[in-house]
Amino acid sequence: MARFRQDAKIAALKRSPLFEGLSRRQLAEIARLSDDLEVPAGTVLCNQGSRGQEFFIIVDGEATVSRDGENLGTVRGGDFFGEIALLEPVKRTATVTAATPLSLFVVSRQAFDTVVATDPAVERKVLRTVVRRLASQSGDPTL
């Protein structure tokens, strides 16, 4: 049973730079296939070095982000992480652990692939966003 309203999920997805080019209908389809979760403090959401398979959007609560045992910061309601795992099962660059009880929703790579299979434009738009971001950060004046 869904805990979060569809509109709230769409708004949260829209805040992610990865989905900036998607229509409301496309965002709604991704939101529909997401899973709502509540986890207690201390739950590890992703481990540095493990293969990523999902994208997380925090609705309420806080989590700590660490790399090689060093605290890098805190993510909280409205923040997201793990979006690259929707495109490629790369190794996680940090560990994220619930510092408080968390309410969140998760988009799995499998759910994202389901959306892409029915609407290939989603993947094209997401890839264009990634390419634009990489190009803007490359420092190459010919781009």
C-alpha cells in the first residue's frame, strides 16, 4: 500500500537533475512503480563499493553519508541519492546510513527499465541530461 501521495512523489522526482527533461506523465509512471519504505535509525541504505540497483528519495528523516569511514555530510527530507544506478550498475561511492527513522521511496533499476521499455524517450531524455552535465563540467571550450 502506498504511503506517499503520487503528487508528492512526482514533485520529489522532478527535483532530481537526472529527471529534469521528463514530462509530468513520464514522472508519474516512474513514481507509480516506486516502493514506499520506512526504515529505523541505523539501517544502511547503500554500502560503498557495492553495486547500485536503486535510486532513493528521502521524504522525512536524516541519513549520514560517509566514504572510507569519514563523514561527508547529511541528507534529509527532499534529498536524493543513487540516481546513476538507474543507468548503470556502478559501484557505490559512499555509504548512506539512516541517522533517524526514515520515510523514503525507492525507484529500482528494474522499475526504471520497465518505464524505458514502454517509453524509450525517457531514457533519451535522461541520457541527454547526463551528457549536458558532463559537458558543462569538462572544461573543454570546444563543447
